[in-house]
Amino acid sequence: MKTITLFWEWIQYNEQTLRNLRNEKPKVQKMFLFWLDKHLHYYCEGLECIIMFPANESEPIQLVISACGNPEFFEQVITLIDASPKLKNWQFTAFIQPTQSIDEMEAGLDKPYVFKDITLKASELKFMPFQYENEKKIDMIVYLKNFTVLCHNKNLLHVVYIIMQDILGEKSLYENVNFVELVQLPEVVSNELICLYDLQLYLDEINKDNNSTIK
């Protein structure tokens, strides 16, 4: 508990600088991010944090505490957030949450994910679950337009997981998805393929069916 207290005390003491961090010199930014990570890792090495600045200055800054998808650290995330102080202009959040731009994905207006030499748009990805019965976690195939070009890139699966995390949220991705295989999207796309941005709707539907079966 002492390390939890020290973490939040450091946040409170430095909150004005952290709130203005994007306007600080790079050297100051680097130093404060270093000590933010340091104090978090004093509490738990397996956690990471993200500061998210709003587009509208009247909205709160968000500090997200993440377990990097590792369930061994889920409890530590929740414990830390439960002890967070009430600070004006701040919102403290457990786990990376789903994106709010599903409507943009549906309209094909979403921004591409760019990582080194990989560029992917979530709106262009499709998926198909493997056949299974009454399984909590699904195995799935994700179809990409340019898989044959990118298939040897070791970062490809990581980028797809980031997109899925933005759609489902960090905790839900771990709880619902077991295995992902990447393949080339065929030239003639079958109506059976599901848009990846509808993954949460699909999971809600099968979980509802499973709950009905259990009853």
C-alpha cells in the first residue's frame, strides 16, 4: 500500500506540470515521463500508463493504467485506480478502453494505423470465427487486403492486436479472444465475413446465446 500512496502523492504534487506536459520542452517531458513510469513500476513492474490529452481543453486529461493485456496484473490495475484521488481536470482509468470511432469505421472515414512500414485501416479488415461450441474465448481468422505483401513482417500481428484492443478494450480482448490467424482477403468477399469493427456486436450475440444455453 505504501507504493500506491507514493504513486498518487507524486501525481498530486506534480499534476500541474503533468497537465501542461505537451507544452513543456522535450527535455522536461522526457524527465517527467521517466519518473511517472518509475513511480508506477515501484508499485508493479508489469503495468504501463498513458497520458491522453483531450482535443477540447475544457475536458479532463486521462491517465490510463494498463496491464498490457496480461491478466496476472489486472487486479493490481484495479487496486491502483480504486485508490486514485479526486483531482480536478483529471480522469484516472483502469485499462485501455474501446475506441469511440466505430461510426467512423463503418463509414470508412477512420484514420489508418501506421507502424513503421505497416499501414492498416480497421474499416478494411474482416474476420471469421472458427467453429466452436460453448467456448468463452474465440479463435478467429482476420482477413487483410495486403496480407501477401505484409505476411513476412513480424510486427503485423501486433498491429492487428492493437486495432482489436481499440475496438474491444484491453480487458475484453483478453477475456474473449484466444487465437488470431491472419490471411489474405479474397478478391470476391463472401457475405459470411464480418467487419472487424463489429467484433463486439458478434461477441455480445454469442455470449447471449451461451447464457441462454446455460439456463
